[in-house]
Amino acid sequence: IFPAFAYSSYSMTLALASHPEVDGWDVDVIAEDHHMYCKCYFAALWELSHAKKEHVKQAGEENDTIDLIPQVKVQAIFCPAVSYLVESTEGYMASLFARFQQARRHTQGLVELGYVFLQWFRLSSSVGFLKIPWRTHFSIAMIAAKMHTIHVIAVAQCFALILLSITQLLPRAGRFASWILEGGFREIFQELSSSWSGMNGAEQALLTAIGQISGIMLLYSLTCAMVVGDMVEGTYYANAESK
């Protein structure tokens, strides 16, 4: 449903980047990956709009074969990549501040939500809202919804969890510690154990495969942790044969 975006590392053809409706990268945009995708996406729609108007000017009637439907699509290339968080040589606190600066720069991609709405409004005003296929309206709405989810909902949820922890969990930390000492976790484990023993083999296999804390997820997490640890320590390629 949600269209794929260009994130961080992406490539595109020179023909698309130099298209008259695109005209290269904008130098005053911070979230250039988001912006370039949206710019190319609407550039294709504007080109179809101009072609439709030109046909009306020359033939005196509209060409029903020209539909303003999305033309730009992101194609994933599954290549291995290694990325690290920003790090300062001045110590741990300096690295935290550098990460804060990086996160703040990432959140400035919210500006592209306004760019999408502006282009949507200009295109609808130029062509006519009802003359744009509903498929195109839906696709643009999904772009806006995805940006809103990434830059608004996710940040608001994180802030809400932090606020909940400060206002609700910290004042109850003493009672939570006493609950643990009184065997609270033991009661939970006993209840889970009784529920597990009450299932048949098929139900246990299904829960193990797709459960929130399944064996597959634990194995996957452990494998990823081992690989990341080896790469950070520089031992990932230690036993690799040099060619």
C-alpha cells in the first residue's frame, strides 16, 4: 500500500535527474533523499499534464489515452551494506550529542510532507481534482501518510513512552522492586508454563514459529548480535582468506 522511498543510499539515471521537470538536486534541501523521490514522482505527473494540455491545444479535444498515473517507482537492490552511528573522538557524551544532531537533521524530513501537499494542490488546481485518477490520489495520500507515520507518529509515540516512564513507572519503581523480590516473575512464569502445557503439539509449534518471543526470533536476534559484535570488533573478516 505504502510506496517505497529513497533512503540514504540510492541511485537514479542521469536522464531522470536532468529531466526538465526535475532539474537536478535542490541545494537548499536537507532531506534530499525524500525530496528527490517526491520531486521525480511529481515531475512525471507534470510531464503527463503538459502533454495532455498540449494535445488539447493542437487537436481541440482531450486525449483520453493520457492518464495522470504514477510513473516513478523505487526498485530495491539487495546488496550488503554496513552503517554505523555517528561517533565523536571526544568521548561518550560528545558522541551522544553528535547523535542528537544527526537525529534532529533526520526529523527535518518532515518538511517534505508540506512539499507533497503543495505539489498535490498545485497539480489538482492545474488539471482539475476530478480529472486526476483516484489511483493517483490514493498513491499521493499514501506518500503523505507514510511521511506522517515516520516523522510524526513515531516521534510522538517515543515521546509518549518516555513521558509515561517518567510520570508513571519511576514513582512506582520501589513497588516494582518489591514485587520482583516477592516472586512476581515466578508467578508469571508458572502461568505461562501452565498455558504452554495445556496446548497440543500443533499449537505449540505455531506459537513457537509466529509468537512475539518465538524461538526463530530469538535465534535471529542472537545471530545478528554475534555478527554485529564481530564487525564492531573487527574480527568478522579475521578468518577470511585473502585473494
